[in-house]
Amino acid sequence: MTAETGIQTGTLPDGDQRYRQLQRRHRRGRIWLVIFQASTIVGIIALAMLLYTIVNDSFGLVAIQNKVEPSELAIDGVALDELTHEQLFTILKANISKGVLARMEHEQPFDERSREDVLDLVYERVVQPTILSSWSLSDSILRRRAIQAEAARDFPQAKLEFRSWLSLDFIRSPQSPTPATAGVRTALLGSLWMIAITILFAFPLGVGAAIYLEEYANDSFINRVISTNINNLAGVPSIIYGILGLAIFVRGLAPLTSGTLLGISDPTTSNGRTILSAAMTLALLVLPLIIINAQEAIRAVPRSLREASYALGATRWQTTWFHVLPSALPGVLTGTILAMSRAIGETAPLVVIGASTFIAVDPNGPFSKFTALPIQIYQWTARPQGQFRNIAAAAIIVLLVLLLSLNASAILLRNRTNRSF
């Protein structure tokens, strides 16, 4: 207690006491450092094990047997892979029933199908390659001789070959009930359509709402309730959004989402279970994330920038549009990247809305019936045949590459925007 001020002053520890306090602080710091390092190592190990499992199932030896050898379908010495569209259609017509042919014609006329599509149908319906057994990449490398002996004993008519389940044919081939000819083209196109429409709806709405809440809305009770509800909606389970989309977009707005109001009449999509319904549901799902991240980015812009703009006579909108928003755009794009990453991997809302688990026709617009890569992966992993797990692993790699490619493009755009401002 000092006589002049009447304030009690503390004394700093000295000698051994100060040394012991420093030692305790250093020990606590080392303990937390070890905990943080251990957490990082565990995460890296888990990620490495996941990637190893996926890659291990995407490659390996297979025992494959064809019902009809491709060499038997050659015409005048021309190999099957080199036949024309008309010759392939003739082979297909001669080897499948009229009912199946009529159904394929109804799904998509053969005149509109490419030669590659017809060739895929010949392999699927006529050649009919059947994979009798498959082995993982690690077994194919470490137990190759044992696998060869096992295949020669159990499958004497089959051909043992090394197969990469992830290939260009896998990416460009449509879905198929047999794993040997199945592909992800239809699901990949469906995912791209959905993500494009989702961002088209969610990005302007989310950024606009964030601008209003940060730059125009007063600190009133109603606006505080709105902000609180937006934060709560970011944590709502995704299946709830699926139920909401089913009620609103699939059933309530079926004439719009099916295209009936625009004169697009398709009996397979008249119930509203289209790409547009799925995309608008995913837009609702990611909208709170975009709003919250955009608010944080706008709030981080220095107040002095706004005051300088007002001092020069700019209006609030001019200040927001020409100064605040460009400065906040990198952060806004970061939030959009996170929202897009969540949307592209969602499965539960799409299941509720009614995504197709098997569809052989590529989507050609927002009013088409659809499937997506997560739905296809889920459907393949639920199948009892082991080969479907191999193509599911290959589809996971395709999904990861797609996600990383889209994120990399958005990050490059964000960095370029950051340098511009």
C-alpha cells in the first residue's frame, strides 16, 4: 500500500520462486506442444490409411471371362473396336431381345447415340465380360504367384489380367449393372450440373444477405433474431434440408422444377425429382455457410476505409460496392469454397429427394432426372459383390479429384482477386 495513492501494489517473484514459475510454464508449453503434434500425426495417419485403402481397392488382378469373345464379333476382318456405328447397331440388334432394344430406343434413340455409346452397349449386352474374382493391389504385388495358381485352379476358362478400375473408360462410360463395364459418366455430369446451379442460386443470395446484415441492418431485436437463426441453420443436419426440399421443390413446386410450366413434358420427371430440385435444396443447405463467412469477411474490412469513402462524398451503396465488397471478396470466396466442398459430398438430401441409383441416360439440362457421385458410391458399396467395392473406390478417387479441381480453381480466382485489390 503506497501512502501517495492508497493503491496496493504487488511484488514480482524473485529468486527461486520466479525460476520455479518459469519452469512450470515451460513444462505446460511442452505438454501442449506434444498434444498438438500428436493430434496432427494421428490425423495424417488416418488420412494416409484412408488413401491407402482407396488406392489399394482401385487396382489389382482380376479373373475375367467373356460370354462372347470380341474376336468372334469381327466383320470382314475388322476388329470389334473399329466397326462403324451401323455395324455395331446390327450386332446389338441381332443379339438382344426386341423388348430390351425398344427400351433402349425409348431412353435415347440410337441415331442420337455416339459410336462409343453403342460400342459400350455391345460390350455390356453381347460380350458380357464377367469378373469372377478380384484381388487388391497389395495382394497382386505380394502374392502374385499364389493368385495365378488359385485362378488357374478355380477359374480355368477365365483370363487373369491386371486391371485399373480407374481409367478413361471408367470415367466416360455410363452406369451398368455389371462392374466390368460400369462407369461414372452419368453421375459425374449430374454432380457438375447440381454444383453449377447450386452456386448460381446460393452465391448471390448469400452475399446479398451478408451485405444487408452488415452494412444496412440496424442493431434491432429482429435483426439479432435473424442472425441467430442463420447461425443455428448452419448446424442443422443435412437430411432436414432434404425433407424441406421434398416438401417445397419436389411436391409444392413440381410444375416449375419439372419444367411443365415451360412446356417441357417428360413423364419420368413430371414428379419434380430433377436436377433443379436437388440443386435448390443444396443451395438452401449451403446458404447459411456462405452468409456467415461473407459476414465475417465484410466485418474484417477496416472501418477507416468506409469513413474515408464517406468523407469524399460517396453514398453507402457506392462505398459498399466499390470499396468494402472488393476488399472482402477473398474471404467471401473462401466461404464459398467451403460451402461448395460440403455440397458436392452430400448424400442424405439427395436420397430424400429421390436421386436415381441407376440411370443410363446423361442429364442434358436442369429438368433432367439425375444421380450424383455420392449416390453412386453409396449404391455400389451396398452391393454384396466384391467388385462393386473396387469401382466404388475408383469413384471416390474421381470425386476427390473433382473436389480438389473445383477448390483449386476457386482458390486461384481468390488469389487473383486478392492481388487485384
